[in-house]
Amino acid sequence: MPHYLEGLVPAVREFDRTWQQLAETLDEVGTLDPQTGAVEIHSEARMREAAVQAFGDEEGTVFAEALLQIARTGFAITYVEEGGTNPIGVPWALLIDERVPPEVLHPALLDEVGIGPIPTPETTRRFLESAYPGAPAEFLTDYNLERLNQIAFSGTLLAGPGGSGPPPWMLNPKVTIKSPTEAHLPPKPNTLDEVIGCFQTSELNAYLWGFEICLDHDCGEKLADALLTAGVGPVVNALKGVVDKTLGGSAATLPGVSAAAATAAIKVLGGPAVAALAIIAIYTAISIKANNTPRGVCLQCFWPLLGGFVWWAKGR
């Protein structure tokens, strides 16, 4: 790790512990049925207490309410393999709450749910009512479906043929601090190609509280090194290409998982993951370095219902 970032490691470790403790508590107090998408909260009081402990009184209360919104509306289960294995789902709240950054709702994610850039809200509604009999009424309103259709249309235009063009979240570049002596170091040969290969063979999982991408040790190191040397822009654009390709049916290759399940996972979770990475890349790199074990690392992120991302690394 570059010497000028080593001083940040203790603070990053403390943040990581805070978010991980909250996620573990939420796993205990809430249950997600992967077949129906229904959510049950066993103890609202404990959930609120954990959120307040992590975020403070004001923000913790808001975060707890966002989780309860997820619980009330449940998940859209977009894909379940034959035999009921490897279900893929996305919170209905993510598709209803206007505080969710539009860039999270990548066209691939919307396509997986059944929303495209062309159909009218009425056409979309008829399909969705048939595909998701339990979809919440707030999701199926004319206003919400028109909003999602427009996001899908705008995202498709920005992606362009073959997934080229800037992703929406890169239209407002972020300023990052670089070492004067290391700012212009060239990336290692084929670093981005290696990172893309890692992303395509990663493990993606969704939970009540958010989602994760798990990498082996070497892939975690390659992603962290790429973020610190190549910079966030090239890495994010390269990973975005992986998500865009799923619109054309190109599947990732996850060990032990079918091509269809892998494609569904990339569509649903890839867009939010790349959006989160674009915003807090340097923190992500330090967190990976601080938590990577011989078995690897999992990048975990709460669902961005409040308009922002909380993202950390956990050792496998």
C-alpha cells in the first residue's frame, strides 16, 4: 500500500468493524425468504438500536426506517434456478424510493426486473402484474413506472452501442488526493483485464440489508492495486462494461452457478456495486488491503435507499 495512505488504515478498520457489526445484527433480527421475497423483522427494537449505535440518533433512525421500508415491500425475486437454488432478488423499495441515485438503476437491473426503455407504463404494468403478483401498489403506479422507463431509456442512451460512453455517475467527476511521487505511476500490465476477469468469476449475494461481491485473495489485491494505480475512472468504466454486456446476453462464469443465474446476478447487483465503487474508491482500496485474508475478501454494501453508499470489506 502507498505509504501516504497507511495512516488511514486504523480509521478504515474502525469503520469496517462498525458496519460489519451492524450487518451481522441485521442478519439476526430479520429474515428474507429467498423464494417469495417476503421479509420478516423479528425485533424492530433491536434493529433500531443497532442502527443508532452505528450511525447516531438522527441518521440511525432514518436508516432503520429505510430497512423497515424494505421489510414492508419485500424483494422482487427475478431468478430462481431449477430446484430453488441461487435465487436473485432486489428490494422493491429500491425501485420505488426516489432518493435512490438513478445510476444505481442500471438498464441491466431494470431489464432483469422487466422494465425497458420503450414500453408505456400500461404495457409494463400488465407484464409486471403477471410476473410479480405480489408487487407492491406503489411500484405499479403510472408515475413510478414512467419514471423507471425514463431511467432505463436515459441509461441506454448514455451507454451507447456496445456499452461505450460515460456512465451517469462519472458525469460529475470526484476529486481525489494523489501522492506527488506516485500519482502518475502507470498501472501494471493488463491490470484492468485481470480485474475484469476477477469480477466475472466473483460471488455475488443479496441480503435483507444489502449485497456483497466476494473475491479470492489475489483478485482482491488486484482490485485494490488497480484503484490505487490506474485510478477510479478506468476501473469503473471497465467494470461497467461487464454489466453492460449482460444486456446482450453475455454471461459471467461463476463456479458452480449456471450462466443464467450468473447473468441475473450481474444485472441486479452489478450496477449498484459499480456505482458505489465510483464514489468511494480510495476507501475501498484501503479497506481491501486491511481485511484481505488468504481466502479472500467480500465487498459489502447497504442498499442505497438514502441516496448514498456505505461500503466496506470483510475478510473471508
